[in-house]
Amino acid sequence: MILSEWQKNGWLIEHKTSRQEIGHLVTKNAHHYRVIESLRFTLNSEDKLIRKLDAFRKKRNLSEYNHAGAVTAVELGEIIVLAEDLRKSVESWIMAQFPSLL
């Protein structure tokens, strides 16, 4: 699936944003999944990263809704490192593409 198909499905709408608006984002259906999948198009993230983040998303859903303790300390450490790396990538991308938002 490509971004133009997301736009046709109503999952993506072209929009000029502001720093204030980003701070007040509202949740949508399957928003975690779509955020992870969008990394292919925005940051050109590799499939390996997408799969790993999606696996953690699924595990989070299981632990949040079904039973506690499903996430190990090792997995927690791994997702923290992934999140820190991803944050740096996103900040660099925003700085390059939309510096006025920082």
C-alpha cells in the first residue's frame, strides 16, 4: 500500500500543521499501527524496523488488555533503545523537512 491509497481510504489527509496542533493530536482507529507503517514513507525505515516495532505494538496490546507481565526486562530494554533511535531519526527528519515546527 502507498500513501496515495491511504489518502483515498481517508486515513491520510493533506494538511498544513503547527506546533500547537501537533501537541493536541486526537486518536484515530488503528493509529499505532498506521504510525508505525507510515515510517516506510516518511523516514524510509527498513522493513526489519517496521516488523520489530509492530511486534512490540502487538505485545503491548496483549499486556495492556489481556495479562500483565507479558513483556520481559530484555524486551523492555530493547524497545527503549529502538524508541530512542527512532526519536533521533524523527527529530532529524523534522529538522530537515519542517524546521519551523521545532
